[in-house]
Amino acid sequence: MSNPHKGRTGIDRMIHAAGYSIAGLSAAYRGESAFRQEFWLATVLVPAAFWVGRSWVEAALLIGSTMLVLIVELLNSGIEAAIDRVSFEWHDLSKRAKDLASAAVMLSLALCAGIWLTALWQRFA
């Protein structure tokens, strides 16, 4: 039996995939306060990266670390949604999955902060 959702190819597949991606970003923005906060922080940090970074490599690293936070937050939200779809009942494996995803967000934030603080130190100290 074939998957009815896998029949698209070429440009049609790309258009539908873009629509699903936009719907995911919209759902994250509407439903996840952490994503909203990180999104607005990114709207400040991404343009600032071109000023703080002394080369395109530094700017790319600053922007990449900022975008990584958003990416990991989206994955965290997806894991939480999948766990909640199965059951709201407390289970050790559900807690572990959510805790691991949360830890990934924390590490991405620590990485981003470390990169930005180092770049700011280099720029102004």
C-alpha cells in the first residue's frame, strides 16, 4: 500500500512542502510563547550580526547560532506535540522525551549566547 501523501513530485511537491513549513512556523508562533520570544530576539540579532561580525564568516556564525535556537525550539515543540497527542497522562518515557528536547533548547541557547558574547567582546573590548 502506498502513502497517499507521497504522490507529489517536482514543483508541486516543493509548493506544498513550503505551505506545510509556513503552517508549522505559524503554529509555533501562535502556540509557543518561547518560540515567539526567540523569534523576536532573532529579529534583533540577525541584522545586528552584520554590524557585530567583522567578516562574512563571523556574521554567518552569529546568524547561524541564532537560527539554530529557532530550529531546536521547533523540534522541541514538535516532540512535545507528538507526546501530548499520545496522552496527557504522566509517563516516565514521555517526561524523558520532553526533558531531553528541553535540554537541547537550553544547549542551543547557551551556544548562541557564548558565540554572541565572544563576538561582542572581540568587537568592543
